[in-house]
Amino acid sequence: MEENTLLILSSIIALGIICQWFAWLLRLPSIILFLVVGLLIGPITGWFNPDEVFGKFLPTIVSASIAIILFEGSLRLKLKEIKERASVVINLISLGSLLTWLLTGLLAYYVLGLSKETSLLIGAILIVSGPTVIAPLLSHIRPKKPLGPILKWESILIDPIGAICAVLVFEALLHGVSGFSSILPLFKMFLIGLSLGYVLTKVLILVMKRYFVPESLEVPFFLMFLMVGFAISNLLQPESGLLTATVMGILLANQNVISISQVATFKENLALPLLANLFIILVARLKLETLFSYGLKEFFFLLGIILLVRPLAVFVSTFRSGLNFREKLFLAAVSPRGIIAAAVSSLFALHLKEKGFPEAESVVGIVFFVIMGTVLVNGLFLKPLARRLKVSQPEPQGILFLGAHDWAREIARLVYEENIQVLLIDTNWFHIKAAEQEGLPHFYASIFSDCVLEEIEFEGIGRLFALTGNDEVNTLAVVHFSEIFGHKEVYRLAPLQKFVGCLRASPSKGRILFGENIDYQFFELRYRQGYSIKKLKISKAFTFEKLTRCLGKDFIPLLVIDPNQKKIQVFTKDFRPKPKGGDFLIAFVPPRI
């Protein structure tokens, strides 16, 4: 039995990671694949039954996992992102939430024929959207500002609010409380969640500021504070722990006393696997008869949420907001439900079933039908809609140049001439002044300064070129920016050949630009000898192969630009693009060319 359990748990972990990998390869929201896998291993094949494996510990595991996911999401909420549109977010999570609750409840009552109590509970649960479905959609669609920050803030802040509303209805159902007695838990939740989150964050900052914790224990220490806060908060008032976790994350994200860069590993190392495994587990709890019970009523209920409830909530919440019609229409189309709705409905259904509540199974079935429907609709149709409404950004092709010396400026100028975004960063004032005189976007700062991430708009920029003569700076820069652009799009010059052994920079950090032996000294020496950087038009008569044969080693191709699609391909040590007719080739060429 133990061996079977271990095999099942290991398989679920593996399946969750494989789903995320395939989602990346197929450019699909990962939650779609989680749904498919959960249905296959659960109700369809019967291979995995979460209730048998986890037993009574399942509700606790689900609650704690949600707290970690919400904490990780709120760590990315920067107030400066939403400063100008804060009123839109406030309206969406207050007035928008209330409208969503009431309208969804009315749909459940009149369309599904459920009781008033169950309809109100389903309406409260379906308030939430959640960062677990919104964040992948945003990275997939890349909406223009301010739509991305608005949706990110709404998705994270609305989760604890939706959970609290659901708890109020749940308590009324379970214990029959009404009037002031039903509102009192609401005040207690907000009081405990806000105050405990604030106090724990201040204590954590004080401890970290005094260097009482070694760097190797920073992430476990943050996790310890989070789980202690979550447990104490829930002990004082059930279900207030989610608000505590969210408050802690927001406060930590917007303070400048301690660094939280280490805590960002929550996302890669803990939150993503938790999300995958948790969603697969909850989907696997569905019963096969529930899947076959869906009919026209459920379909019309789903359509009502997508086409009526969400648009009304958005257009009322964004009245006089300054957003144009296309932006409002896009916000109205974003209506996925995710892991929080699944988890809350599953938890409440377990308790309601224990108390003999007749419609307990209906709650889970309806919520999961809405999750599956909204995720599929948003995952498949939202990106084409964003393009049609012209609210999405194209794939960023621009280049962030570390180093603004003469030949780096020359590469940047030729790229910039093709209406592709560039930005040069340097600590050398004379290099920056030269970039300013040449009309090139520039920023005078150390690339490792916090102000670079806080003040620079990276819209349109999707890769880094580290072109300085300092191998250590280049290596640290690609490590620093790999979290922003991804490991595939951070490039640096080859390390200087005179450095060997322990003095040589690690070759595993960043992709090597242009060629294995083309380092900073290579460029400097030849540039002083009269070599130049030119943009050449490839044609049938003037092919890349002819250039290579004629010039041999004196010809160094750097970039290929497709002028029609505004796309760049970079020559590296391990990748040699094949320019086609009509492309521009930026190359380092000898004086006779």
C-alpha cells in the first residue's frame, strides 16, 4: 500500500511538471492541461482517488497550499504599477465583486434551479479569478498597460475577498446564523488578517535587517513566518489566513528595507509545483456521473457568467475610469476561474456533505464546470480577441544593451533604424552623452541598481546584450536579467581568452554572442583597425552564402532582421541563422566593404 501511494504521489508531481513543460511548448495556458490530466487519472480511469490517498488531511493540505500560492502572487504586486489606475482595481474588487456575487447567485437560482442558499454560496465562490489562471494568460497574451497590472492586482486581491464572502454564506448555511451575527465574522476576518499580516511582516523585516538569519535560510524563514501567520490567523478566525498571507506578500513587495530577491524562488521552486499538483488532485476528485450530468442548464449558466455577469461588473466598475471601450471590452472578456474556486468549493462540499446538506455535490460540480468552461474559452479565444482589439503587445524583439561604447552604439543604431526598441545602459557618462547626441534611448546607471527595474519601462524589449569588457559584470548581468527575459534571451560576449582557470567566467551563464572567440578585445582591436558595423540587404544576387565565401573569417555576422515582421535572430556560438532574401544582415566587416 505504501509503495502504491508513493508511486501515485511521484506520478502526480511528474505529471504536473510535464503539463507545464508541454504548455510552454504549445503556448497554451497550463491550467488547460492540468484539467485534462486530472480528469484522465481521476474520474475517467479511476487510477487516482485523492480522498483515499490523503484522507482527512486533504482540506488542510489544500488550505496551506492556497496560502503559499497567494503569498507568492502578492509578492509581485508593486504599488507603482497600479498607482494611476488604483480606483479601477478598488471598484473591481468591491462593486464588481458584489455585482458578480448577486448576478451569479440569481443565475444559479433561476437557470440551475438551486435553492437560494446554495445559489448564494456558488455566487460567492465564483467571485474569485485568481493569479494561477490570470498570470499564465497575461504572459501568453501580453496585454498593453494598464490592462496587465489591473488584471494582476484584481486576481490576487479578489481571492481572499471571495473566500471571505463564501465563508459568510457557508457559516449561515451550516449554523443558520443571520443578521448581525452573520456580519460579525467579516469584521473579525478583516481585523485579524490585516493586523496580523502587518505585525508579522514588521517583525520579519526587523529580523532580516539585523542579519539574524543566514542567507541559506532566508527562504525557509519567510515560509515559516507565512505558515505560522496563516495558522494563527485561522485559529483566531476560520478562513482569515488567506488575507494574512496576501497582506504579508503585498507589504514585503513594497518595502525597501530588505531584499526579497531570494524569496522570488517561491515561484519556481514551490508555488508552481504546488499549483500543478493541487489542481490535478482537485480535478481528480470529480465523479464520473458528475461529468455526465452536465446539460443545457449548466451551459446557459456558463454563458451567463461569461457574456452577462463579467461584462456588467467590468463596465459598471470602470465607469469614468479613463479606459477606452476596447480596453473595457478586453477586461470584460477575462473571466477565468481557477484553483481558489476549486479548492474553496471542494472544502465546503466536504463539510456540507458531513452535515447532510442535500446540494453539497452540486456545488462542486457547478464550480468545476465553470472553471473548465471559462479556462477553455479564455485560453483559446482571448489572445485572438486581444489582437483584434489591438490591446496586446507583439513578441518583444528589442535589445537592452549593457555598454554604450562606440561599436555597441553602432549596433544599437542600426537596430533602432528598423523601428525595433533598444536601450543602452552604462556607468560611463561620456558614453551616455554620446548615445544622447546620436538620438538613442539611454539610461545612466549601474545595471544592478534597483532603479533600473523600478524606473525603466521594458515594453518592447525582450533580450539582453552584455557587451562590456568586464567578464564578471557580463556574467552577473545575464544571471540578474534571466528572471526577466528568460535564459534563452540573455546574451554576453565570450570571456576574455587571457583569463583561465578560476579567473575565467563561467561559460554556462548566458548565451555567447557572435562566436566562441569573439570577445571584447576582438571587437576593440578590429574597430581601431578600421572595421565597421554595417547593415546589408540580402537578395538573390547578394546572398549570405556569397558573402561568407568571399570574406571568410574577416566577415562576422551579428544579427538578422526581418524588416516586415520586425523580428531579430542573433548569431551565437551555438546558433547560426540563415538569412533569406529581403532580410537585413548586421555584420562586422573589414575596411574594404
